[in-house]
Amino acid sequence: MRCVREPRVCYYAATPAVAKLREKAIDAADIKQYLTSRDDFDLELYVFRIARELHFEASHGGSYQDPVTGKARQYDVRARLVRETEQIALAIECKALKPSSR
């Protein structure tokens, strides 16, 4: 993990792991599976970007210790906006639903 510093926010980004090489060549089915599995992540990045554009302090993809169970939990996006004596704090869970999931 490394700390990424931006104005007024520090969030931790995971250092990407090195992927193992496959013996089989990538085919159309592999590409389709990859594209359908990335929806939630793409939505998280979109929500993170919008929060920043709206002047929220925001962090994308992190973990915290659940105060009740003590277990490690993950979050998609956290955003906070402070105005004088008031603040808005958001914990945002992103789910990209497909039409077939209705």
C-alpha cells in the first residue's frame, strides 16, 4: 500500500500484484468475461470522480476495521464535504446492475 496525496486528502491505494502468465492465449470469451466483471469498478471510479468534481474530499477503495465485529471491511467510495459548521459524510457502495438483474 502507498499513500497517495492530493489536496486535503490522503487515501491508500493498493500496489498492484504481478499477474501470473497464462499458458492459454486470450480469446473472445476471456475478453467478454473481463468486460462484464469490470462494471462495478468502473462505476466506483465514476462516482469518485464526480465526488471530487463536486468539491468533496473523497477516497476510493479502502478498508477499515468494523467497530462491532472487529473484522476488516472494504468500502467503495467515501466522500466528505465541510461547509462552515456543517458537514456531509458519505459512505457509497457501488453496484452496477444489469437489465437482467431486475
